[in-house]
Amino acid sequence: MSNTTKAILPPVKVRDINAQLRDLVGATVDWLATHWLQILIALAIGAVIVIALATARKLGQRLCSTRIGIAGWGTVLGRAVVKTNNFFIVMVAAKLVQGYAGAPPEVATTIRFLFTIASVFQVAIWAREIILGAIEHRTHSENYSGEALQSAMGIISLLVTFAVFAIAFIVVLDNLGVNVTGLVAGLGVGGIAIGLAAQGIFADLFAALAILFDRPFKRGDQISFGDSSGVIESIGLKSTRIRAYTGEERVIANKNLLDKEILNVSQRNHIRIGFTLGVAYETPHETLEQLPGILKELIQAEGATVARAGFESFGASTLDFAVQFDTAGNDWATAHATRDRLLVTILRRFAKEGISLAYPTQTTFTAAPDGTLIMPYPDPQKVERVDGEANKA
């Protein structure tokens, strides 16, 4: 049998801790007795540092209350400064005092240990506030509706808090001489497992964040996507709800929605309306030449912008003229009303100018018993013969 040995950590004894405390107290007393002048000067410097940091925190509170000018990023920075805790302020002052007054190794080691913990976690708090503040600033600026952020803020805050404090905890352990390689590897494997298990949820969550940051649409916008269209009612963590023009509510996952081509109707700066006018082939050439100018005149009289008004093609029974015009804005009611008035105005003007709007016609020929065709219109020769016989009589 082979003897195996296991490394056993020595137990922490109370008398060892007491001895360390006695050494620390003794070194501190000796330091105070021999360096009292440097310590007084250092304490004065430390007091100035504490006052300066406390003043900076009050300035941060004022920035948080600002609502105009630099309110956006100023508020974000102000919120971070307000989160500066008293322990960090005291440890910053103590660190500077220790360096100036030449503290003994026992005192310097203790201050350095406490300062490391205070500074690392304070930076984590600042980072958390700046990240969350940046998200809120981005989503709430320019009157953007941040309704999805309101529901997502809990999860976003939890994820950001976990990330920054996990990093801070690892940094503290590493500075204390602990081997954190295994811990980092374990966190990485755990993160991958969670990501694979909830990849569908995370895909929709990140799609919701993409909607917030990229802003393809907001609540109240009219959009078209795929073969559907409607009005955005709400943007959630998992899905977006759209009220269709036919009345029903459509619910579509955020990721699926962003995978489609989205047409934001509410963001259009004009509406284009077009139709075709078919005039009769018998229309004089001079009138045909004047027709584009007449159409442009009528369109401009309605306050619209002419996009196209001219001869288009030869139809089966008409000469086709294409009409396209733009109305400013995105109000379909205004555009349709303009189109209705224009059509009526065109009919009136055509009637005044003697321009006929053609329509498909059909001529039917009938055969007589002897096989001759009975024409659907009077025969000029027969009319002349009948008129001559009538005159003789």
C-alpha cells in the first residue's frame, strides 16, 4: 500500500490573531509618538481631500436635479458621483496620509488592504451607475418612448450589477494573492450553459435593446412588415404588440420582427398618389400637347407637388396620361381629400375644354337574310338616295 499525504491548512488560532492585533496596536502607538507632526499635517491634507470629495458629491446631486442644457450626460455623471460612499472617501484620505507620514509596515499593509477593497468596489458602483444611466439617457432622449426600458430595467440592472461586481470581486481576490483562474473558468462555463439554455429569451431581449438603441420605430408609429401592417401599441422584453388596421392585435417576437424589412409609415415626409387618365383617340393633337400643362396647373392649385403629368402609353381604346403628385406630411386623410378634389376639378376642366375621357366600346354587326351586313350606323349612300327621292316627290 502506498501512503498518500494530504495538505491540511493549519487552523487559525485565536492567540495568533491577538498577537497580530497587539503588534499592530504597538506599531501604531510608536508611529504616533515619533511622527506626530507629519501625522498632523497629513491629517490636515486628508481633511481637505474629504471635504473636496464631499463637495464633488454635492455637485453631483445638483447635476442630478438639472433638467435642461447638459441634463442628459450631466445627470448620468451626477448620479455616479452621488454614489461615492464615505468609506471610499475616508480610505482615499488614509492612503494619502499613510504615504506622506511614513506609516510602519503593519499600518501600511492594513490601509493598503482596505483601500484596495474600497476602491475596486467603488469603481464597480460608478461603472454600474454610468452604464444604467447611459441606457436611460439613450432611450429617453429626443422624446423617445422608453416603455420597453421600463419593463426591462429590472433585468438589465440585475445583469449589469452581477457583471460589474463579479469582476470587482475577482479583482479583489487577485490583489489579495488568491488564484482566481479556476473561478473565472467556472463563471465562463456557467455563463455559456445559461446562454445556451435561454438563447431564445436572450435573443428577444437583445432584440428589444436593439429596438431601443437603433430606434426603427416607437409606440404609436404606423409600420408595415412582411405582409402585415398596423400601429405599434407596446414594445416588451419578449415581443412587440401591433394593432392591425382590421382591428386585431398582432403579437410578434422582437427577433422575428427585426429579421423582416420594416417600413415606418409614420416617418415618411410625403405621400405620393398616382392614377391614369385615358382620353379618346379622337382628341385633337393640339389639345393633347396642352394636356400635361393643364394637369400640372390643376395639381399645383390644390397645393400638391407634381411628380409626373404626361403622356404614358397607347391603350386599347384610350390615350393614357400618367398623373403622380406628392402631398407633404404623412396624413393619409389629407392626401385622399386632395386626390378627391383634384379628380373633380379635372372632370370640370375637361368638360370645359371639350376633352373626352374614353371608355371601352364595342360594335356589333348583324347580317340580313340575304347575307348582307346591317351596319350599326346610317349608310351615307342610302341616306342620299332616300333624300333625293323625297325631294322629287
